[in-house]
Amino acid sequence: MEIIHVSAECYPVAKAGGLGDVVGALPRYQREAGHVAKVVMPMYRTKFLNDNQWEVVHKGYTHMGNYWFNYTVIKEQTNKLGFDLYLVDIYGLLDREKPYGYGDDADRFIAFQIAVADWIAVWRHRPDIVHVHDHHTALLPFMFKYCYAYRHLQYIPTVLTIHNGEYQGWLNWDRSNLIPEWDSFKTGLLDWRGVINPLACGIRSAWRVTTVSPTYLEEMRYDAAGLEALLEYEKGKTSGILNGIDNVVWNPATDYYIEDHFRSIRRKKGNSRTNSGYATGLISIPGSR
């Protein structure tokens, strides 16, 4: 199975929170399970970009409203993260040092999603799943289904994972021209309480929706920054899946953030009378590096 993760973050390329941790680890474990997993994200100007080797795999030209732009897709050459990593560059929009915090973030991530859709649209094959993460990429399921330029992608199953439902990417309707021309009968999928809400649109349009734990899904049913009723309505396709932990990154025996690493020793087992036998269990104790 070929799984394409589309995300604004991926550790260690760029990370602002837990989203980066998940996208930096999940594809590697999917690869170990026998799947083909890839990550597509913006080409921020980070240390990881400068320290690694890349090859250009695609160049395209498309538009966002009246704004036409070139975009370039590059691939990390050495499979350093344990999966294929692709970065999308759009001059003037994605060429920033940080993922977020700019006044034109809405334009940046809509352009990123358009470039991703435009690139996948020319593939000679179709991936088995496109997995999008949070509101930054949540318009892609809608684009695949209802934007005329990409409707041939409508049969690609899509999954949306909500890592943080507090941020939803709201846009006023006067910015609707940024989204590629869509079937006007589906306009209601973009609207939530009078504004364009990318996260709500993703919940409605994706084939499946997950949250980062069952507990978080239950929490969002009562406190989801205005999406409580929508999550209740869409509960048939929504599930909470507990995030795992990357035991390579967070290994206390090798974690360079820990001053004294942990080591394991064998513990002698027995009583004071016989003093016989040795335990096969291990104890973790602080030890010098």
C-alpha cells in the first residue's frame, strides 16, 4: 500500500509541536510494516534543507485565483528519515524559515495544497491513500472530489488526522477565489458558521477522520472550538487512534537531551540463605555517558 502524508511539519525537518513528531515517525513505522510511505511538506529554509542532498523530481506551473506561480518538488536522496521525503517550493510563499506566524499563512498553505494536487494529478499511477494532517492540508480531500481540475483524483481514499482542533484555518468568503474552481453545489462543504473553515471542510470531505487519541476525540465532542455538532454528525467515519512513541528518538539510552543516559544491568536474584540464581530482568539506572 502506498500512503502519501501531506503535512505542514515533519521532525526533524521542521517542527512546532506534536504534529511534527507524528509525521516524522509514523511513515517510518509504516515502511517497517511493509507499506510504501512518503511525506510531502513545504520547503522551508531550514538547517535540514541545507545539510542534506536533494534532487528535483518535478516542476509545475499553476495558479491560486489570479496569482500564477511556479512550484518545484525536490526529494531527499539518501532516505535519511527512513521514508521518501518531498519538499514543495513556491518562491515568495513557502521560502520562509518557520512554518507559521506570517500574515499570509492562509495564502501559503492553500498554494501548497494546490501544488500538491497539481503534482499528484500528473502521476502515472494513483497512491492508495492520501493522509492529510490538520487544517493546513485539510482542503485536499475537497479539492480531489469537487475542484474541476482535480476531479480525476476523487477515487483516491483520503484520511484526515486532527492533531489540534483549536486551529481551523478560517477564511472570510471574500478569499474564496483562492480555492480552485469547484462544483458550486458543494459550496456548503466549505462553509461553517458563515466563514470558510478548512478543518470542517476536511472532516466533511475526507473518507475517514482520526484524532490523536480516543480521549481527544471524546474531548472534542464537547469542546472542539465550534465543531462539536459536526463531529457528532460525522461520528460514523471518525475514530480516535492513540499516538505511539518513536522509541528511536525518545530512547533514554541515546537521547542527547538527557545529561546522564540510562543503561541496563543484570540484577542478582536469590535470598540471603541460598543466594542462588540470577534474574533475567533488566533494571534501568542512571549512568554516565
